[in-house]
Amino acid sequence: MTDAAILVIGNEILSGRTHDVNVPYLATQLAALGVPVAEVRIVRDEPAAIVAGLDALRHRYGYVFTSGGIGPTHDDITSAAVAAAFGVRLERNAEAVRRLAARHGAEALNPARLKMAEIPAGARLIDNPLSQAPGFRLGNVFVLAGVPSVLQAMFETLRDELRAGPPLLSRAVTLAVREGDIAERLAALQDAHPDSEIGSYPSFGAEGPRVAVVARGRDAAALDRIAAEIRALAAAAGADVIATD
């Protein structure tokens, strides 16, 4: 099974000024391809932090996806950091220049725009149908834009090249109960189904306590059995079933 990690790059994410939506998108899309996301890191726009994050993740996981830092401004340093992590030079990529010229016109390719054509040697470009400024793949690392619409467009162009397995599925049952009242029963349920992942997620509101019990795995029939056992567990605990999904 191939797994993945996501490296989010950007001071604006760490400051709280920008709310990241790329991680949920990538995690959902990769799960549908049977590629679970095992780790997410967020780092500053600093070369050492990016290199350290890449080195930690790319040797541990089958795929690494980065988001952010490949634009035209002074703080867009991801491409240079990726080159440093792999020990290759950063070079002006002729095909990237061609794409940018087609988008903006050759006369408008100022140093800032040409920065987006600086790609690590040996990398393969990732198409950008929206603005033509490409991402790239080097080894098992996919370098994508930080703008959500652009990242999503880039991901769609490379979806077919990812080694996929059976999709990751889930079943959710929401109960009107306090989490502590069913904790022991949930532990026993997990022990009985070691090939599936069972989690509980409590919430509190005017209607009272709620717990969403979610089972994840690749075997639809097994997940259906677990969902039935969760409903039986609820009945044994005297808890109402609020919703199933």
C-alpha cells in the first residue's frame, strides 16, 4: 500500500491569517485513490524548515505533496528548497518559459514571472491549466501551488499517474451519548476488527452530547458489519442513533 504525506508551506498558514483548505482536499482525493495520508506538516517560508520537512517525509512515505511557495514573489522559495533537498541545481526550464510566454506574452516575462520557470534539474513539470505556471515532480515529491483552485487543477492532471489501490471507505453512526459511556465497548469493537480503523468524535450542543463513531477501511462488507455492531452497541448502552452515513 502506498501512503502519502503533505507538507504545507507558508507563514500565512501558521499565523492563522489564511485557513488551509488544501489538506482536506488532498486527503479526500487521495483516499478515493486508495492512498491514505499518514502525516501532515506545516512549515514556515524558510529554506531550512522546508528542506528538513522534505527530508523527513520523502524517505518515509510513498508520496509527498507540497503546497505553497512557487509564485513570483521574494517569499516563494519552495522550488529552491526542493532543489537543495535533492542536491540538484535550480535551472530555468525552457518548457516552463514557453508556457508562461504563451500565457502572458514574451514581452511581459519580467524577472518575477521568470522566477516561476526556475525548476530543479531533472524535475518533470506538472501542468497548470489555470495560469500555466507549472508545478513539478521530483522523485516522489509533487510540488503544487498554494492557491486552492490552482492546486486542485494541478492535481487533476496528475491523478492518473498515482499508483492507486482499493479506495478507503467509511461508515459513520452518530449516537446521542457521552463518549465515556461507550469507551470500553468501542475498545472491544476495535479489538474485534483489527483491519479497520474505528474512531469516536464527540460534540456538545443544545441538543446534548453526541458521538460520531466512524469506521474506516477498504472492505465495504466489513464496514457494514461494524456499523451494525455500532448500532447494537448503542442499544446496549441505551443510546439513540441520531444519524448514519
